[in-house]
Amino acid sequence: MDFALTPEQEDLCRTLRAFAARELAPRSQSWDKGGEFPWDVWRQLGELGIFGFRVPPEYGGIASDFLTMGLATEQIARGDFSCTAGIQLAGLAGEILGRHASDEVKRRWLPPVAAGEAIVALALTEPSVGSDAARLVCRAERDGDEYVLTGEKSGITLGMAAHATVLFARTTDARARGITTFLVPLDLPGVTRSPLRDMGGRLIGRAVISLDHVRIPVSHRLGPEGGGFYEVMRGFDFNRIIIALACLGIAQVSLDETMAYVKERHAFGRALARFEGVSFPIAEAATQLEAARWLCYRALWLCDHEMPFTKEAAMVKWLAPKLGAEVVHQCLLLHGHYGYTDELPFEQRLRDVIGLEIGDGTAEVMKIIVARELMGRESLPY
Ligand SMILES: Cc1cc2nc3c(=O)[nH]c(=O)nc-3n(C[C@H](O)[C@H](O)[C@H](O)COP(=O)(O)OP(=O)(O)OC[C@H]3O[C@@H](n4cnc5c(N)ncnc54)[C@H](O)[C@@H]3O)c2cc1C
């Protein structure tokens, strides 16, 4: 067993940690309060290469492993949690388009995604269908060399800022086998969008995307008809680990700041750090973060070595967002009444991290997957 990071990974972590502290953290609270989408920051992130991890090099990406992508995400989350959604979506676009898109679609979309100049969202959830996504109702009807899309997608991260979306629609009535994936530019006639008002993640936001007889060429289908679930979505599992590491990154920076604070702040004639009621929760949080982090790294290592990792990915996807929220909450409390103000970052971080207890699959859905991997289909609720 070798637990060491490579010198290149160590260097990247140092660079991104410094970037996150210098460029992201100071602006994070103002992004939370609204305003224009910060494309300048997206381009900076693109220049750093972090949107290119899963984009093939011939389309502007960099050849990288999954572990490096996870390490980078952890560091960016220390500066601003929402920015890690950009890494996820660029990674998913790189994987999905890289494997399933026509050359025309790859050439049009992958270079700007890697450069931080375009965003490709991912639209699966619908107003009446979330966890049970195989029952989605958005339809795609073939009409000559085109498909005609009609339906509504809801809760789509970066849905207002995105230029295009990977979209799942029904081409036949055969449940999961009837679902096909498309790349849909969002400036086409018949597309309308409206923002959701979320408690957190306000920099990126989520949107409802409506499609009213939207025509796209057949060349924009990703993978075969009916392959949406079993061929395209199968490549998604790595993203659960990337999400988990974002949650651990935001928790770790909160813990680091809290350790510094409790050594400085005094009560009852001593530093807060001298009270076990203060130091023990910190020790527990540090232990749990360390344990979760190594499960994430191992899951990414399995992924990089093309070994099964579905179970581990589902394990960290339920564990890390919950742990992240608990640790940030504890850190907020250890800052006393200052922690409750919006002058300190904890309340925003708490609002942000809770989103990923739901986004990309809830804890219950993840536990269904873990149970299925452990006990087989006899454990499934359907
Ligand atoms: C921050 C955020 C970002 C998101 N980004 C995107 C995105 O970019 N693209 C996209 O397509 N979607 C996105 N979503 C939507 C997200 O994927 C869904 O919200 C999620 O899959 C849950 O679906 P639902 O909200 O319809 O809940 P439901 O499926 O209605 O579930 C409601 C509750 O019931 C529980 N439940 C459901 N079935 C079971 C079961 N069998 N056993 C036990 N409990 C069960 C759930 O765990 C949950 O607690 C995002 C959501 C959030 C919050």
C-alpha cells in the first residue's frame, strides 16, 4: 500500500489552496448575495486546468487521473464551495461528450468547457420525478434528421448560466431502457428558463428548464437510443466521490479556522482550546474527516485502476455531505455569537453544503445502492 501523493499532486494542491484563499474566499460572500455570474473567475479556473480533467487532450483538456481531480476539488472547496460545481459539471461533460458525442458536438463544446468559457449543465430531474429518475416523462420524438423535445427539467445546477445541457428524455415507454441522452444548446427556440430561489449555492443557482417542441439534429444524441441509463449514466459514479471531497474540503477549512480561533479566544481565564468540551468535538471532527477522506481517495484509486467502486462511491456520497454539514455546524457553534453572523463564513457554508445532501442523489438512495452492492437485488425496494 502506498499512501503518498505524487510531487505533482502535492504541487497542485499547494497552488490551488493558495489560489482558493487569495481569489475565491474573499469574494465568496459577495457571490452569495447575488449579482452577475463571475465569468472572470470561471476563466481563471479554466486557465488553472481544473475544468479539463476529464476532457480529452485533443479537445483542450489535460490527461489526468480521477484522484487528482478529487484533490483539486477539495482545495477549491476551501475557497468557495459553489465553484466545485463547475469542476463536477465540466468533468461530467468531458466524460459524457468525450465518450458518446459526435465529433461535431465535441469540437463545438469541449474546448470552451475546458477553458471555463462555456458551461454544460446536466438535466435529469423533473418536477414529478427525482430519486426514481427512470420514470422521467420528458419526451423526444424522432422526426426525420431531428428529434423534437418536450417537457420540463427542474432543479438544474447552473441552469441559468449554462450554454447547453446534457438532457435525458424518453424515446419509448420502456422504463429505463426507453431513456435517451441528448446535448441540447439552451439558446434554441422553445427553450425557456427560470431560476429557483435556493437557501445556498447562490453563486451557481438552480433553474427550471422548459422545452416546448425544441428541435435538435440527430447528431446531438449522445450514445444509442435507449442507452441513457445503462450506458451514459453508468459513467457518473466518480462524480459522487468528487462531491464528497468538496464537502470534506469545506468542512476541513472550517475546522482549520476553528482550531486557530479557539487557541486565541479566552473564557473563564483560559483559551477555549483548553476545555475538553471544545477540544474533543474538534478531535472527533478531525478523526471523522480523515476517515472519510481516505475512503474517498481509495474509491478514486479503485476508479483509476478500473476496478469496481460503485459501493464506495455511494458510501461517501451519503457520508461526506452529512459529515460536512455537522462539522461546519460545530465550527459555527464554537465561534459563539460571531459564528451566527454573516460576517463569518460558517452560515453560508452550512447552507451551501446541505444542498449536496440532496443533489446528485439523497442519502436514502445512496444507501439503497450500498445495500444492493452488499446484498444483491433482493434488498431493493422495487
Ligand atoms: C443542490 C442541488 C443541486 C441539484 N442539481 C441537479 C442537477 O444539476 N441536475 C438534476 O437533474 N437534478 C439536480 N438536483 C435534483 C436532485 O438530483 C434531486 O433533488 C434528488 O435526486 C432527489 O429527488 P427529489 O428532490 O425529487 O426527491 P424525491 O425523490 O421526491 O424524494 C423525497 C424524499 O424521499 C426520499 N425517498 C425517495 N425514495 C425513497 C426510497 N425508495 N427509500 C427511502 N427514501 C426515499 C428521498 O431520499 C427524499 O428524502 C439538484 C438538487 C439539489 C438540492
